[in-house]
Amino acid sequence: MAQVPQTFFDALAVRTWCGLALESLGRAREEIDAINVYPVADGDTGTNLYLTVESAVAAVEAVFTAYDVGKPTLADAARAMAHGALIGARGNSGTILAQLLRGMAQVLADGETAHTDGSGLRLALRRASDSARQAVAHPVEGTVLSVASAAADAAHGATGDDCGAVARAAYEGARTALAATPGQLAVLERAGVVDAGGRGLLAVLGALVETFTGEAVPAVSGAHTRVASAAGGDGVPHTEAEDCAEVLDAGGPAFEVIYLLEAEDAAVARLRERLDGLGDSLVIVGGDGLWNVHVHVDDAGAAVEAGVEAGRPYRIRITHFGAGDAHTTGGQLPRERVQRAVVAVVPGEGLAGLYGEAGATTVLARPGEPPASGELVEAVRRAHAREVVLLPNDAELRHTAAAAAEQARTEGIRVALIPTRSAVQGIAALAVHEPDRRFDEDVVSMTSAAGATRYAEVAVAERQSWTMAGICQAGDVLGLIDGDVAVIGTDVTAAAEGVLDRMLSAGGELVTLVLGDEAPESIAEHLEARVRESYLAVDTVVYRGGRQGAVLLIGVE
């Protein structure tokens, strides 16, 4: 069915464009994933772009839903689109797309006008290209940045103020630039593909054309995304895997780290310098106090800590590229998924770094904001494995995790859910994880280790309530063992000591302490001394959990 064209760029046009872009990326997602070889050949660019636009669509729809009568302004819709893309941006290309949309929104929202014409669209496309290029630490030609610049240049050369004509010119300019990307970037030429991020942007611009003309642009066929001959230089036909065998020249960082960050501009400037020294593929987008940070590093914990120093990071996602990834194998493209991965929900930034360094793909659960099943499914997909062990690390997330596991199984992924009820049980499970042994044996061993770990936490009561230990008042310190309140007090250290004594009275060999940001500075030293003096042959290990909700997490195994 033909789309009813929009005459001007108004709020309805923003809504229509976002919806059409999501549909277009949905159709092209697998194709884009398949040609993803730069900056990392992890086969998820199409998926990341789709999820980024999906978040933008949700934000725009929320703005329209808020209006019982009439409709939002162009500024309202454009800002919602940009904000939704920013908070939902995934991966390198998704983060850049979020900045492209933010650049457009800065122009579209200027002056609070009801609508704009082709001249405004030209300015928006130029601002989008410029702002995206500025957000990338080391811009590379032959990528989505080149395609965006070409689109802006072509739009500038279009005659008249008709939005449809400007959009079509931008699309044609982008299509020409996309075809040229293999000649600009050697890794694309060797793989015989165009840039995946640029291909995704072309789909988004095609949706823009349809928004203003009512006509869908012709589908981009595989012949336009794969440019290499089926035969190698020796005239012998090669398989796709063989063509891609030597795409990159050298290995690179092992982790992708992404988080949202609340911080001032000056702090973000310092963060750029810090992260640029830690890794590559650095992209920081956003503004007005909210940023989306993306970087590839070897030290995931250091990247998160840099964010903590700059402001308040949250929605932290750490992905280990895996043994079969191009970034860790000296340049070999992954010919198939890795065999096994672990996906874990973690309550704080410090644990996200710890789990990430142990090879797990993490999902951050902020206090009061548990992840939905869709977010867990997306994390399972990011793990890019045939077998996945899922650690919810929260009793209340068991059903959510079960739903995510069931969805992932319908996609052909073998998923085992270990019902961990605390992050310290997840640590115990991860400690015995051995991806080289049989899946069932690994799951049994991890489940056993988690089950053998008693867990506790020390927290501050938010309100008066009845508990297993009596009535507590708001502000009281609570010590919970295996989910039930066992200690009520006024001092964090004393309550923690009481909890620890109760747990160790039943025996134990190892105590794990995970300190939240609000934990007293001396508590770890005090508890370590208590264990050393009162419980022979019991070891203690201490981790920094960051903003994890609880003041202290305790595990005894």
C-alpha cells in the first residue's frame, strides 16, 4: 500500500518517518548483519540499528499518546525522536545514528515552528552529518560518516524547497557513496561488501523519501551490498567464508562497553581523552547533561570507572567479543557463532566490569528499574553463541528470565537458566564456568556452585514495615539473609557483622563482599579482620559494586 505523502516536515512526518525506517531496517536487518565487518566483524550492525530506531519510535509514540486533543509540535516530536534514539542506541553504528538524529532534531526543533520545508531539511541533514563526525574520536572514510556527508552534500545541491525532492537527492547521494565505500576502506574491499552502517543509513533515508513522496524506493539487492567477484584473483571460486578470511590486519580490544552517562560537558571532554587512551571505536554522543558512550577496550572495568569519575553511568552493557571474533583472533572473521556464552544481570557498575572481564555479557539492573525480558533477549543475541547460560541474579527476575530464555530458544539458541537469586551466587557460578566441557556438565557445575552459596545483603529501610525480625522504621539498617530480614539495627558495620556471624555459624570456606558506593570506608577492613580472627581457614574477597542499591552484598560458600 502506498504511503500518503507528507507535504512538510512536521510532527506527523517525524512519526511517519520513524515508523517507516523501523520497517525498512526490519526487512534489511539480516542482510546488514551479514555484511558487518567494520569496525568489528560481530554481525550485529543491522540488529543494533533496528533496536536504536525502535527506541526512537517508542519515544515519539509516547509523545503523541500524551495528547488527547491535537498533536505535538515539530519540536516535541523531533526531540522525542532524538532522545529515544540516544537512550536506546546500540553498538557503534547505532550510536552514530543516534547522533545523526540528534543533529537533525537540533535544526527541526529550532524556533518552535509548526513545520519546515526542504530548506529546513537541508540544514537538518548537514547538521546531522557534522555532529556525527564530531562525535567520533577518529573518523574513518568509507563508513556511515562518508555516506551521511554525501547525503548532506547531495541535499544541498537539490533545487527548490520541496521536502520530497531534497530527501530523494540525499538518498541518491548516499547510495552512490555507499557503493564507493569498498574503495575507501580496505577491509570492505577484501570482504567484498559495502559498509554495513552506511547500508543501514541508506534504509533510513529511503524511509525519508517514502515519507514525503508516498513512494517506496527500490529495494537494495544483495548485488549492491556484496561487490566482490565470486572468484578470487586466481580465478578459483571462493566461498564467502574464504573471501572473508583475512578482513582485518590485526587484533584489537576484547570488550565493547556502552553506557548512558549523566555528566557535564567539561567532564565529558576529559572522559573522551581517558577512553581514547584505553581503546578504539570511541563514540560519545548526546548533550544537555545526557550522553551515550561507546568504546572498545581490553579493560572493561577501567572504561566503566572512567564513566563513574565523569558523572553517573547507567544502563551499562559490556560485551565480550569472544574467542571467535575478529577483534581477538588477529583478523579472522567469525565463520560461525561462538559455542557458549554467559549472560548475567548485575546490580552495579563495578560488578558489570567484573562480570565482563570474566567473559560474560551483562545487563545492568538499576534500583527500581529491573530489565524487561526483551532486554535480556537482546543480550542473549549480542552474546552471539549457540549455547547461553543465563544468570538473572535476582529472585524477582526468574520469570522474566524464563520468558527471555524461551524466546531465545525459538531463535535456535540453546539456553539454560540458572536461578541465581543474588549477584554473589552468579560470581560463584561464573568461577566454575568451563566453556570447553559439555553444556549439561557446565550447567550442572555452575548450578551447584550457585546453590552452595548463601547470600545476604545490608540495606537501609525506606519505610516502616513488618519483617521476620520485627518492625523496622524508615532509615533502619536491615540485614537480609537468603531474602529474609534477620537483623535490624542502626549501624551498617554492626549489622553486617551480625549477618556475617549468623552465616558463618553454619560453616563456610569463602566470604565474598561486594561494597556499594554508600558503604562505610572501613567496613571491608573491619569485616575481613572479623573473619580472620574468628573463623579459621575462611578466606575473604572484596569487590566494588558501585551504585548497586544495597549497601553491601555478602556471599558465603
